[in-house]
Amino acid sequence: MRHKLSWILAAALAAAACSPQVYPLQMVVRQPSTSGLTLVGKNASIVYMDGTTATDSLFDRHVASALARSLEDSYYDGAEVIPLSHIATPDSIGVDLMHTLVMETGGDVVFLLSSSLGNPSLGANQTVSHAASPDSAYVFQADVPVQSNLYVYDSMGKDEVLKYKGNAVLRSQVYNSGIVTEDGLRTLALHSLSPEAEVVGERIARRFLSHWKTDDFPFYYFDDYSSEAWFTPLQDVADGKFSAAVDGYSLLVKSGSNLKRSCACFNLAQVFYLLGDYQLSARWLDEAEKLESVSQAPLLRKRLASHLEK
């Protein structure tokens, strides 16, 4: 979670009345990916199928590695936590296979990848000026068609397998000795696609990466003898110290009038929403409304509905 804060709370507190006040805390929050999938609070794993040729499998291994890095950068602060594995090409791909992969890999979300490289189209093999070695004395351009299929299963979402298909023509410069048969040149072209495979993996990942949006999130506070107890957890939220904020608001839930306890429950619900724990956020929002009606509840309820109905 990232935050963006532009406020002087002390001045706001000084001007506030003893009734509950609302401060619209401005935060930069994670939004779902264009696919609708999120990996927040989930483990992920990537599996690629053994292709019909060794070059297909090698290509997919590089695609899977790039996909993993992109997802790790977006969801796990760059930590290398997404395991890669491979399986023989199955007879069919459905929820039963995905259930098995969830159990075997430990991923709540499983990405299953399969690519097929087509016959390379070869350009003219030309000499290289000042070649570094005899093996790179010549170079030609190769265009290689590739078809990729990606199957995605979220064991914490709907019990369904999502399928994505893509086609592309990859272009690479292939260095060689010049003493190679045409079949040999095609084999070199297929083996030279590692950098292009990395690009394919990054492109696939874009569909599943988070987007970020700046928005206002209202929090209640009181300007009375208890103002410091309300100020401290609010400052903790602004600083990204969510565990400390939960502790602070949890204390406020336990005492005071129904109105104050309701406001503290609402603030807890807001913190858990920002943490991405929508079930717990909804429970605290329910507690808030049982104690006292709070004006900001409908907005949070609407935000929660967009997550809980999926």
C-alpha cells in the first residue's frame, strides 16, 4: 500500500467541534488488474507444459520466468516467491487438472502456459564487419511465428479455468559461422529467442498487474479529551503502519459512547479495506452500524460490494 498525504491535522482538530469529524485521508490504493484477477493475499505458481520440441519448452521456461518476475514486482515487492515447474502436456485442461496443480505447487492461483513455435522465416545470411569470433562472422534475421495459450485458475475465486490465447511473430538477429545448413540455421533461430521470450512473458503479465489510483478514504476523529487517541492511529494509517492503526482503533472500540465505538469500528473497517481484507472490513462495518448509524458507511459498503460479489 502506498499513501499520499496533504494535510495539517493539528489545525483541523483545533477547529473541530466535539461531535465526530471526518477527515478524507488521501491514499494511493491498489486496483484490480484488467483481467479482474488480484494476487493480494494469495500465493501464485507458474507451470509450463513440456512442448512437442525442446525449443518449445525452452521458450516457455523463459516466458514463465519473465511472467513470474513481473508478478513478483507488482504484488510481492520483488521477492522471488513464485515457483516455476513443468508438466507433460495433459490430455485435457479443466478444473480437475487445476485442482491437482494447486495441491502440487501450493499456489492459490495457478498459471499454466503452453507455447508452440512455428517454422522460422530466414533472411539473407550476411557477413559481419569486425566479427568477435568465427562463430559470429555472419548474421541473419529470423521471423518466428509463435502461438501461446495461458490457463489461469484462482482457487479462491470462481471454480473455473480462464483461457487466454495470443499469436505473434518474433524477430531476432541470429549470429553464426556461415558454415551451417538451412535446417541448422532454423534451429539456431529457434534457440536464439530467449530475449524475445522474456518480452512475451512481460506482455502476458500486463493483463494481471495491479493498477494504482489516488482516492479519498474518510476516517472519523473527535476533538475532545480523547483527541490524541484518535489522532495517533490516523497518523499510523497515513504512514502505512496499518498494524499499529488496528491496535489503536481496537482500543477505542472497547470504551466510550455507542457513537464513539461505532466510529472506531468504522475506522477499523476502513483500515482492513485498505489492507485488502474485505471480509473482515465488512464485519467491522456491520459492527459499526449495529452501534450507531454513521454517514460514511454507504460509501465503504459500496466499495466492499465490488469486491465481495466476485
